[in-house]
Amino acid sequence: MPKRVLLLVMPFLTLRRPHLGVGLLKAELNRKGLECDIRYYNFRFAGVIGTAVYERIAENTPTHHMVGEFIFTPALFDEVRPFNDFMAAIGSDLKRYDGPFLQQIERARNLSPAFIHECASQIDLDQYDIVGLTSTFQQNVASLAMGKEIKRRAPHIVTAFGGANFEGVMGVELHRQFPFVDVVCSGEADDIFPEVVRRLRSGEPLHEMGGVTCRLGGETVTGSTPQTFVTGLNDLPYPDHTDYFREFTAAKEKPAMGPELTMETSRGCWWGQKHHCTFCGLNGLSMTYRSKSPDRAYREIKYLLAEYGDFDIFNTDNIVDLRYFSELFPRLISEGIKAKLFYETKANLKKTQLMLIKRAGSYSIQPGIESLSSHVLALMDKGIKGIQNVQLLRWAREMDLDVQWTIIYGFPGEEPEDYQKVTRLVGAIKHLQPPLVVTRFRLDRFSPMFKDPAKYGIVNVRSYRGHQICYPFPEETLQRIAYFLDCNPPMTPETFREIKNMWQAVDTWRQFHPKSALTAEVTPSSLILRDRRAGYPMADYTYHGLARDLYLALDGVHSDSFLLEWARTKYPSAQYTADDVQRILNEFLAHDLVLCEDNLYLALALLPLDRITDDVPEKLGTAAERMPAALGT
Ligand code: B12
Ligand code: SF4
């Protein structure tokens, strides 16, 4: 009987959706005639500790607290920190954990060794010669514990590890520290892993394979040839999510969210290739943007829906391929396929593009909004302005699209005024969707700030307390296995004071958002703006003529010079001057009905969607200076 490959998905991966990486690896192995099974042991642990508790740990605890990792430490190490060390490590954040939740975490921790033993005892180890463990987010300690137990029971089995926690130097160091880790594949393994399996079975050496770490004469060695990445995404198989859906169906207690269909239409980031956002480690070692053809993406969507059911599609892409706006989304719409796509995008989409995403079935997007301050966004090298981010928030609200976004602060070079401006702005946009979280940046591996902290004035780079209580390793080792590190950014007390003010303003925003509205009623000759924002006098403002038209033109961000030229083009005989336009803009500004940033303006009221301003071209004439380059899409 030929042996099979077993891939294991350990806690704490969410139960909400299948793991794309292992689904792809299984499909690729099968395509090459290699038999493979996947076991989703995350479901099993959820069965032990309760699905709601499981999902809260997996999805709703701060990453750097590493709760899920701490839970599995007794299953991996003989000596571990007492539970109280966890509470000490998270310090003032302890208030996020109520008493019953802390007890559940402690109970889960006490049960973790028995869980690992039980899982290992249920595997028929004679069937397999290679067991692969995937590790991203808080899956590391459980995966290592499982690898250790399998190796103890069946030394003949080769353990292979991969996933984001094993990319680059992290995987090499983990291999060095844990003798039961036989092989590590760094990064994308679609091509590498089947080749590893083949070589292991034919007795060929691995040590020269790029991106692969193994043992040679007892020493950890990594292939010296460069690691390769998938170039043709069209050639990848469709992911095999059968095992996930089997577990999901069998689970007695279902998660509150899901199931979703995980897929990818691209890897890497076309923006990051040119301007790597300073905090972003999203693409690890493979930033180069590669995407599936619109036709391939279309066929895969249809396949997944037909094969597994009409569930939401969760795309793992970092950034959407702009070709999809003309060649994929319209096709889905015209064929009536409601794909409920979740996409990460850049925020400088056109309104028509956002509308297409919505019409293709999306109800939620993650548009990479990380600040409302243009200066802070420039420090991040995001290539977008704060006013454009507000534009997207407003359009999304008009379309009833949920926007998952965050405010990240702490970037070297921030000034107190940056946050004073955001605090003022926040007061005026309570009718738009507030951020999910406000958080200081983390030093993520592979990001420009991680690679060269000194350049950004970042000092005292150190491991998080979470890593310290999980692994009994010296600081130097912790820094090599950690995906993210703690540090002291060069933040002045004045800036921090303003950040705290902004925090408060955001709290108020969250509180009053459901009760705030700023809407527009448009007739052929008038515009009535109904202001019901918390903190503003309840008022209706009526405008006619040029004022009405200018406001509608401000559906999108435009400069004052653009508006003047547009007014002159629309009313050639009126001979409007810059003062005429400015007077009207000042009237809007007096009531915070528009947002102004430098010479750029944007309407803040929600405009009726049937009035997408076809009559206002995005650019007039050919003068490129009318729209700053950053505003292009
Ligand atoms: C989509 C995504 C999400 C989704 C959820 C993903 C999911 N599966 O549920 C959302 C938006 C919710 C999300 C949230 C977060 N994410 Co995220 N996310 C991603 C992203 C962009 C894609 C992941 C993906 O599916 N890729 C595609 C598949 C095909 O790749 P893969 O799973 O890695 O598998 C390949 C290889 O790793 C390898 N492989 C995988 N397993 C195995 C096993 C074996 C045996 C072998 C040999 C090989 C192997 O082969 C596979 C095929 O090539 C990655 C970045 C990236 N480019 O990968 C970040 C990433 C995974 N996220 C990251 C982070 C930090 C977060 C957040 C903490 C962000 C935050 N809030 O600060 C949260 C935390 C969420 C949580 N629950 O804890 C980090 C993870 C770091 C880490 N070491 O775990 C990544 C790597 C990005 C980064 N550099 O910051 N994320
Ligand atoms: S933050 Fe987003 S846009 Fe910037 S480099 Fe990372 S993936 Fe690309």
C-alpha cells in the first residue's frame, strides 16, 4: 500500500472558513498522483472547550497577547509558566478578559496536553509517511506539540512544517530549536512541497532545494538556491475544501459565522512593488504581484459555489486586480451570480468600481484604510490622502457596504497637529462607519520598518511579553521566531496626548454613529441637506443653482480650480470667478457640509445613488495638475 500524506490544521485557526494553503497543497498533491488527507483538529478542540470560547480566542483576542499559543504550552514543553504569568504579561489589557473567560482559557490550557495525545492516538500512523503541519496566526505551539507527539509515537514519519509562522528565518530557527521538526518549507509551497514528498520517497536529498530547511549530519541546513514563487496562478488547482466541509457539517456546535469559501485571485501587491507601505509585512518574501486571469477567476468562483454550496466567498488577496472591474465583476453580475465576495482593495477606487463590487454581491470590504491624516498616510507611504479615505467611507455608506478598517498610529514623524485634525474631522463624520480598532503599529517581519528600524527612529526593539511567556528561549531566539516585535517608536508626549484625544473622539463616534445622519434630497432644481449628526444643530439647508450643482459635483474629491473650470464649462455665459466658487464652498464649510483638505473638497452628505454624477467628468481637459497624482486610481 503506498503511503499517504497527512496535513493537519491545529487550533487556533478560525472555524469560519477552510484553510486555503492546505486545500491547495492537497489538490496539487492529488494532481500529481500523491494521496493526501487533511484533518481539521481545530473543530475538535472547539468541541472540547466550546465553540464560542474557541472563536473568541481565535478571532477576538489581541494577536500579541498570544492566548491561543499560551494555551498549548503545557502540551509542548515539560516546564511552563504558571497561568498567572499570562495575566501579568497582558497588564492593563486584562480588562478585556472577564473572569469567566479567563477561567475558560485556564481550563483550555489544562486540557491541551490530553487533547494532543487524543488527536495523535486517533491517527492511523501506519498509513502515513509524511505529516505536514500548517502554522499561521496562533497555530504555532499546538502544531509543534502535535509534531512532537507524532514523532514520539512514530519516529519513521517525516514531519514537515509550513505557513506564515515558518517563513524565512523564523522557520530556520524553529527547525534549529525543535529536533522533531524534520523539514520546513518557507513561503509558497505549491511547487516545493510535492517535490519534497517525491524526493523523500525516492531517497533524494532536500538540502539544496531553495526555501527548504532540513537536517544534514544533525545540523540545520537551508537550501542555498533562491526560493522560487509561483508565477502562473492560472496553473494552480482549485482548492480542495472537502475535509473542511465534512468537519463543519459534523460539528455539533457551529460557529456563529461561516462557513465561507476561501479562495485567492492574486498574490503579492502591485502597490507594494512600487511603494512598500512602511508597516506592511503582508507579503512576506513574495511581494511580486501575480493574478489569475478574469476568466480563470470566474471559473473558479463558479466551481466553488457549485461544489460546496452558495456560501460567501472570502478572497485572501491583498489587493484587487484592476482588470476584474471590467472583465470579472460585470460578468458575474450579468450572469446573476451573487458571489458575496470579500476583498481587500486599495481605497482609491472609483465610485463606479465600488458599485461593481457591491453589485457582484459583496457586502463587506477591507479597503486598506489605516488613517484619516494625509501626513500620517504619507509617512506610511500609502499613496493616498485622508480625504480620499473619507470619500470611500461615504460612498460605502451610500451603498450600504460594510467597511473593515482601522486607525494605526505611532509612525515616526507624526505631529500633534496630525491628530488634532483627525479629531476635528471625526466630529463631522459621525454618520460614516467608524474604525474597528485604533491601535499602535506593530513591527511586523518583512516590513520596511522591521527591516531597518533605525532609519525610522525606532528603538528598543524587543520581543512581546506574549512570546516571552510562551517560549523558554533567550531574547535573541525569540526575535528570530517572532513574526512581530515590540518597540518604542519616537512618539513625543504631545503627539501621544493628541492621539488619546483622537481615541476619545473615536469612542464618541462609535457611540453616536447609529443616531447620526447627513443626507441629501435632490430635485431637478434644488438640493436639501438634512443634518442630523450628533453634535450639530438639527438643520435643513436648501441650495439652488450653482451651489446645488457644486455640491453634487463634490460627490468625489475635487480641487477648487477644477470646480471653477467645471462651473465655467457648465455655465459658459455666467463667467463665474474663483471668488464665486469660494464663497459657496465657504458656506458649505461653515456648517461642515463638505470636507476641505488643502485645496481639495468633498461632500459629506450621503447622496442618492441614482445620482452618480455622470455629468461631472473625473478630469477636465488635459491639464494633469488639476488632480494631484495621488488621486489617480
Ligand atoms: C487573508 C488573510 C487574512 C484574513 C484571514 C485569513 C484566513 N485564512 O482566515 C484576515 C483578513 C481575517 C486576516 C486577519 C489577520 N491577519 Co492575515 N493574512 C491574510 C493573507 C493576506 C493571506 C493568507 C492566505 O490565505 N494566503 C494564501 C495561502 C495560499 O497561503 P498560505 O496559507 O500561507 O499557504 C501557503 C504557504 O504558507 C505554504 N504552507 C501553508 N501551510 C503549509 C503546510 C505545510 C506542511 C507546508 C509544507 C507548506 C505550507 O504553502 C501554501 C501554498 O503556497 C496573509 C498574507 C499572505 N500573503 O499570505 C496575511 C497573514 C496571514 N495575516 C497576518 C496577520 C498578522 C493578521 C492579523 C493579526 C492582522 C491584524 N489584525 O493585525 C489578523 C489576525 C487574524 C486572526 N484570526 O488571528 C500575518 C500572519 C503572521 C503569522 N505569522 O501568523 C500574515 C502572513 C500577513 C502579515 N505578514 O502580516 N488575515
Ligand atoms: S499595506 Fe496593502 S497596499 Fe500597502 S504594501 Fe501592504 S498589501 Fe500593498
